Amino acid sequence: MITVHFVQPDGSRQDVEADEGMTVMEIAREANVPGILAECGGGAICSTCHVHIGAEWIATFPGRQPTEEMLLEMAPGHDEYSRLSCQIELGAEHDGLVVRIPEEQPEY
Ligand code: FES
């Protein structure tokens, strides 16, 4: 078990325990974390699961694939710490991970 800290735009925090091997999107949905819509269910076609990864954590995940890069371009407020939460899988090294929820998600 590892713990992931979700931080809302207003600074409020939700700590979620997770199993290794799950994606950040999956644990957020299980824990009803607001702001991660994940409308395509993890299919990497919607970008409504956009999050910002804490700067100190960004290098602990494999880099973005071209499809993720393209989808993130459509996500409001995207930056160098942006990821699609359905595309990043948790490992033991992610205990204490900080995930920031964006102000808004794209609308389709
Ligand atoms: Fe749709 Fe992640 S859930 S891209």
C-alpha cells in the first residue's frame, strides 16, 4: 500500500491509500476525488483526467507518449508537470506522491 495526496485548487487535500499497479485515475475514481472526470474510462481519448504532478515526482514516471502529448494540448492550464492520470501507473516509489487537480477540465 502506498499513499497519494490529492490537492484541490483551493488547497484542500485528500489522502488516498492505493495498491501498486493501479493508475492515478483509477484510485482517484475509487476514492471519489473531485475534479478527475475520466470520461473515456482510461482510453486516452478524452483528457478529462488531466492532473499536475508534484515537481519533485514528475521524473519518477515514464515520459509522455505522443497521444498523451496531443491530448494534453487540449487541457486548460496544462504545463510541464501535466499528465493524463489514466496513463501513469503507481509503483512502490510513489508513496507520498502529490497530485494537483486543475481548476477545470476540458469540455466536449
Ligand atoms: Fe480519458 Fe484519461 S480518462 S484520457
